[in-house]
Amino acid sequence: MKLLLLICIGQLYIYSAYSQVSKSTLLGTVENDRNQSLKDVVIHLNPSNQVVFSDERGNFKFSDLEPGSYELNATMLGYLPSTQVVTLTSGENGHIRIQLQERDGQLDEVVITGESESTIIEKRGFNVAAIETQKIKAQSLELNNVLGRTAGVRVRKSGGTGSDFNYSLDGMSGNAIRFFIDGIPMDYFGSSYSINNMPIALIERVDIYKGVVPVELGSDALGGAINLVTNQDISNYAAASYSFGSFNTHQTALHGQWRFASGLTTRLSAFYTYSDNNYKVWGKGVHYADASTGYKAVEFTEENPAERFNDDFQTASVKVDVGVTDKKWADQLFFSMLASDQKRGVQTGQTMAYVYGEMRNNEKVMMPSLSYQKNDLIVKGLDVTGFAAYSKTEGTLVDTTTARYDWRGIQIGTNSSGGEMGRNGKSHYTQNDQSQIYRFNGTYQLPSDFRLGLNYLYTSTSRTGEDPFTLVYRIPYLEPQSVASHFAGLSIETVKFDDRLHANAFLKHYSYISSINDVVYSTDYEVVNYQNEVANWGGGFAASYRILSKLLLKASVEQATRMPSPTEALGDGVTIVNNPLIKPEQSFNTNIGAVLGRYDLGVRHGIKVALNTFYRDIKDQLLFTIINGQGEGMYQNINKVTGTGAELDIVYDYDQKLKVNLNGTYLDLRNDLRIDENGRENILYGDRLRNTPYFMANAGMEYSMGDVIQNESRLFTYLNAGYVHQFFLGWPSLGNQDNKNFIPSQLVFDAGIGYTFPSQNLTLALDVSNMFNEQVYDNYLLQKPGRAFFFKINYQLIQK
């Protein structure tokens, strides 16, 4: 009730009385000296201190301006800055044309676009980072690796290409982090079309919200959200890339858009990835034993490593959009079809203690969808988007061999009952998911610079399974199970005091319905179905205030709820067990931070410093726990976790060519349950949260220069280092100090170089990851790849 009262007060404060005066509008266009439209030019209007970007036609607009004189500053890397003065009278719609002159020896517009976009987004008060990808699209980089360099972000993977992954944002992890593509939840797009496999070439920008999440990303994101933003231009373009490298890894991507004069528009995005993932592994859990050793376990070493031999990964995905754009009744209307196919070997369970030689896991997805977008629908200021989709996913686990393997990749025996996973019987399990997604988002511009927002999201998944061998432990997965959730959010947002104050108050409602099976052992095996229905309210407030021209203060607070995902609740029928007693996760999140910059240290020197502190009070946090020696695990609730943390991000640039960044994150999340469910003192009280990194740091340097070897060419190089401090797998209070399992401290370096030819269409790039071949773990006893090299060819053709 206190929080709801706080929200109501915040909303009343935001919508306080401001007299409405007769305002003016300023329209403009930006061109180069060849009269060609320039996109993403930064237009700064003084003294109102407003900033906008020119669109693909070079147009820009400032609304609701007081009468008077204004100074416009237009900047874009590669061009000389331009300053013009315009005078507006009451109610006048002015127009201005800006022409920029090219300047030699400068970078293209990518860097300034990224920094300015980040600045605009972070002014809303949320703890958010905006990562532009244009400059690194030509590199052979996984999107996960790029985002893992951001302050407060930790990406943990279980292996090589296509392996499972887990995100942590300022202490919140797992499915508390929701993923979106253009604002649409990605949960139901399938494993192929996920952030783990998505080529970076298909993404224009990534917005990372840490902690409090705005209403327009309609979902039960409790710990943060990552939104992938694709190319929103309506101009014609086409791009293709191909990369190959270590472990027989190949990736190709093709995407483009074609628009006809009638408005008919088609889009295509397709990619294919293959890797043997046959990298070297050694150490604990990687061993063999036979008659030659007296059946004593012999561990592989760095000098004599084993090789992963059943870990190949292959995925193909195609998405086709057909519709219309730039119509009076629709800015965009698309019918889309997504199809993907994924095949991979299963080398291990949740640790490397058990090795599988023939087990396979495949997935197919078909997803038709309909999307609509229109600004100024019916009345001026009413912007709406809609999305509806149906997804059918078929996952198949093939575990029918009678052979047994060890880490040498050779057959060491047979198992008469068959099956490698637990060796308790053959399995050919097929899991069928049918999901629905419906999303509506609308905003309406109110008087006095207020904006009202509404978002509604409904998702549901129905699951059934088939297995001709009908293993006992799989019985619950064969009968129908389901989960469904509703989300509704309402927000009011305003900008005041000449763009110094940005404020956003919001209210959210969550509801969740589940039907989950379990098996009861008595004289016979009986399936018991658990029905659960939960509803909850939440909400919060976010604000920022610019106290100096270069100093921004911001704060946000939210009471949030996260419903269990289908995988958390229903398991996957493979290595994740379902949990019929699972409960929603709840958290009270606060963030307080400051941003300084870009602060000029001289004519060519600049620095930006961002500091953020946060507090988390989590109830029933869902953490993945290994539950048996067969490598199976379950998502379980931890009753109460609280903690604080801080992140610091420093970026220095010289002449907008050299960029050096350093960031670090410290978390202090603790088990805060004093008395357990049985009324006894909790011996884990005060323990640092298990299996969770608590100190991470990244450092990087990149340099870009023009006219290398050829005029109008560009050379780009980078070096990055990532550090994670040692942390315990289990609770620190349990077990003896000498035999506790932990993930060791790790320091990994990556580097790369790319060259863009004068045509700007062709780029060649070389990347090396883990350049010093360190033994790297993100999860206990699941070793990641060592040193790897990748070469990439990228070609793009753009036609306005």
C-alpha cells in the first residue's frame, strides 16, 4: 500500500498544473553538400537543450516551442558542425534547411549516434545502457560477448557455439531477465531465434535495462530487460556476411528490405550457423579408466587434453515479412513467418562428470505473426502498435543407444537397457509446445508535455509429450501441462524545466495460471496435476534531473513480480526437472546513479563517467539447482535474498578515434532468511548468494582511423579484457573449506581488426577470442572454448 501511495503521489506530482501557452513547431531537413539526405545527424536546440536525430529522409522536428530565438547546432562525425539561428512567433510553424560539409580524416557517424542515443535513453531515469552495433557488425563477434562487456552485465555460457546461456544484470539473473526484439518478447521464438544465436549483423541497437523496466516493454521482467532493435528504416537495402573459424565454425547471414512505390514492402532475415565445437577440455571430471590403469580414474591435463566429440551444433532460421509501409492508415503492417531448425549433440549434463557419445537434441519452430504500427492514429498524438503470434515448437531428445563412452570418445561398454542419460532406459522424447502471444502498446500525448502509456501482454503455452519407451521419470511430461500469464501496465511521463527533469510513474498488474504434473510412487505410478493461480500488483517511479549541463542525476524504484517461465515450471524433459510447487518471484528494486559527460578535457579529449548504486529485496528468488548425480537440475525458490551493489563505468576518447573504457561491478547479495519454514534458525543466514559472481570488471581499447592503404577506407582494431573473481558454487556455510566447489577467478583477453574498403560496402575482419588460451568456466565443471580465430566477410548494399 505504501508503494501504491507513492506511485499515486508521483503521478499527481507529474501532472501538476502547468499553464498551456500558444506553442510553435520547427521543421527542418539536413543534407550534405551534394544535396543528399543525411540520417542520424544530432540536432541540438538551445536554449531549450532539446536533442533530436534526423530520420532517413534527413527530416527532423521540434514541437511545443515557446516563441523566441533559438540556436540550432548540427553535428555528425565526418562533417563540419553547423550553427544556425531561427526566430519563431506564437503559433508559427517554421522550417529550416541545414547543409553539412564533409571533413576528411574523421570516423563515420556511428560513434556519435551510439553515444547520443545512449544519452537520450538514460535521461528517462531508468538504469539503461544503449549499445550501438554498426561499428562492430563486420566483426565475428557473438552478441552475448559484446553485451558481456557492459557494466553490471554478466553472461554465463555452458560451452561453445549454441550452448545454453544465463544473463545477470546487477545481481538479478536467469529468467528474471526478459529478452525482446523490437519490444516483442522472444521467449516463444525458439532457441534458434534467440540472443544466443542471433547474428550481430541483424541488430542495430541493444537497450539494456538493469533493475527497473518501463511499461512499454510489457512483461514481468523483474531484474531487467534486453531489447534488440532491428533496422527500422523503410529504404531499400541488402547485406550478406560469412564467417568461418576455429572448431569448424561457419556462420552466414542475409538480410534486406525492398519497398515499391505502392508501399508494398518485403523483408528477409536469414542465418545459418554450424560448429563442431570440438575444443579441448581437461581437469576435474574429464577422465577415463580401463584395464591399463587398473580401472583408476586418470584425468586429462592441459598437456594431454581430451576433445569434445558429441557437441556439434547446427541451426538455420528464416524470417519473411510481407506488408505495407508509410500509408495513411498504417506506418507499418506486416504479416510474418518465422521458421527455424536446430540440431545439436548433447555432450554432458549440467557438469562434465558424465559424458554422452550419441545423444541428440533437436528443435523445430514455426511462428506466423501479424504486426501493426501507426503514429497519430485517428487523433494527433495517439501512437499504437499491435502484435499477435502463434508459435509451434517441437523438441526431440534421442537417447536410444546401448553404447557407453568416456572422454576419449571411444566406446567402453554397453548398457543393455539403453540410454546414456542416467543409463536407466532408452528414450525418444518429443515435446510439443503451442504458444500464443498478444501485445498492444499505446501512448497518447496529453497537454503540457505529459504522455500517457498503456501496455497489455498475454502469453500462454500448452505442452504435451510423447515417448514410445515411457520411462518412469518422464511420465509427468507426457500428459498435458500449461502456463499462461497476463500483464497490464499504465504509465504517465513528462519532461519539464527546459528538458532538465524527466519523470515516469507507472502501475503494473500481473496474473499467472499454471497446470503442472508430478508423479507419485505407490503401488503404481500415478500422475498428479497441480493447479495454481496467482495475481499481483506492482509499480514504481523513475526520474532524472540534469543539475549541470554535463551532470545528470537519476533514480528509480519498483515493486515487481516475475511469473515462472514454461521451462522453470514445466522443465524441459531432458536435464531440467519440472517443479509443481514453484512460486512467482518478487523483488523491490531501487537504483540511484549519476552520469557525468561527455566532459571535455581539451580540444580532442573527452571522458564520460557513470556511477550506479542499487538495492534488491527479493522474495522467492528462482535459482537453478543441480539435484542429483546424473546431471539433472531444478528451478527452486529461495525465500528471501537482500543486498546492495554498485557499478562504475568510465569511457575516455581522444579525437573520436581512440576509445578506452573501464567498468566494474560489485554485488553483495545475501541469504536474508533468519528463520526457516520449520521455525528453526537458518544456518545459511547471511551467506553470500550461491553460484553467483559478485565482482566483475572489463577493460577495453579500440582505435579507428581513415585512409589506411586506400583513400576513404577505414581500419578498426580493438582489445578487450574481462575479469570475474572466484565464487562458490554452493552456500559458503556448508561443507569443509578444503572441499567446497567453486568457479575460479578468470581473466580473458579478446582482440580483433577490421578493414572497410573505400566503397564502404565491403569489410574484412579477423577476431581472436581467449587469445591466451585460458581454461575458462562460467558454470561449474563446464569448460568453455580456448583460443579461437574467426575471419569474416561482410558486404552491404544500400539504395535510398
